[in-house]
Amino acid sequence: MIDPEKLFQLGAGQKRRKLALCFGELERDIAGIAEKGTEYNFAKMSRADYTKALVRIVLQDPKLSPDAYSHLNSLLETQPFDERRACNLARNALLAIIGTFPAEWDLVIAPHSAESNTVENRKFFPGVCVYAEDIRSPFNVGSIFRTAEAMGCEKVYISPQCTDPAQSKAVRSSMGCIETLGYTRCSLDELPQDKPIFVLETGGTPIGEFKFPKEGIVIIGSEELGVSPEALKKATYGHVTIPMTGLKASLNVGVAFGILMQAWVQALQNQA
């Protein structure tokens, strides 16, 4: 952690970048997920006082928006002091000035408790699975795992050409769900043969009319090409489509998967 007094010696741009980094490190420390070597270690003052000192420096920035100034100033005066909220607001206000906005994998989100985050405690619908075919974006891979875990998929399969779920951006956007769920990398021909297989793709049965199976594997395709011809042949159970009315008629693959899972879960609950 840098001494607050030394920050005054930096130029405006360098000062903003250094402050933004400090607030990110502080926020992770407060959340209990500090990366090794970035734990709070400034012996001269408590972490809360250190955070307040940095916030006061931000308040002196002439480019700080009036709304951000008012909010930060209010946080300083409120008891008890909300360290994490102050860090978060200050960091994002600085990023807005710099012109750099955080992607989802840059957000600082504290994990669930160890007890609730264990695989043994996870509830899911037995036999409900997804096969991610050639998903290239690590953000989309992480998003798929996050949705799969939240909506109760038992298992995730990924194709040989799918981006590695261990990639740092995938790990961050999954919010820990890759570790909780696990996955199997396999080809289409290696998918289990004892479950119905269907695809999510344009040109199929509207999602409101599709008869979801009690268990099965849904194949979702790449961002650019959709599911492969081989996947369409493999999907002997059917072909489901999300009707769209917009001019672009296009959805991010992670968003589309979320819509499908909501419909599938609703169908399972209605069958119960």
C-alpha cells in the first residue's frame, strides 16, 4: 500500500490510476479475497482510516462528478463507515474519469460462505446438462457456468475447441461456479448416449411450445457460427428456438442459455 502523502507527488493521470488500483486491492482485502501480496499492510493507520485518507484525495480531483463527490462525502460522514462501498464508489468514479470501464470479470464480488459453496450442498436437477460447443469468449464460458449452477444443471460438457474454463477471465466471470460444477471436455460423439439431446438454435420449435425432457443435454453453439451441422444431427430429441422481434434478432449466447434454462426449469417444476 502506498503512503497517501506520496500520492500528492504524482501527476493527475498517474495518481488516478494508482488510486484505482489501491481501491481495488482494498476492496478485495475487505471482502476477504485479497490476492497474495496485496493484503492490507500499512502499519501507520487502520485500514478504515487509510481508506478514508484515499477517499479524501479523490474528493480533491477537479474532474470528479458532482454526484460522485456528494456520495463519497456522505459515506465519509456516515457511521459506521462502509469501507467496501466507499472503495467501490471511489474506484468506479476514477475509472469513469480515466475512461476505462470495468468488465464483469474485473468486478470485486465476495464469495459465498464455505458451507453454502460446497459441491455436496449444491441442489440440481438430476440429468439436466449443457454442452458448450466451441464457445470462444472466456466471458461467455464463465457466464454459462454461472447460469448452469444457478439454474440447477447437474453437469457441464465442453467441446475440444471451447475456451479453457481455467482462463482467468472465465474464472472471474463464473464467480466460482466452474470449481463448484466441474466439467468434462469431450467431443459430440463422446456425449452420453442414454440422455435426450437437443439444440438451442434459430429455426426450431418456439421455446413456449417445446416439450422439455425430464433430463437431457442441450447443445449451445459458438458466438459466430451457432451449433455445428454435426450437433444438429446429434440432436435427435429436437431443436428449440427463442422467438425474437427486434431488428437484429440476436442474443448473446450466455443470455440465450439463461432464457432456455429458465424455461426448462419451469417445465420441470410444472411436471413435479
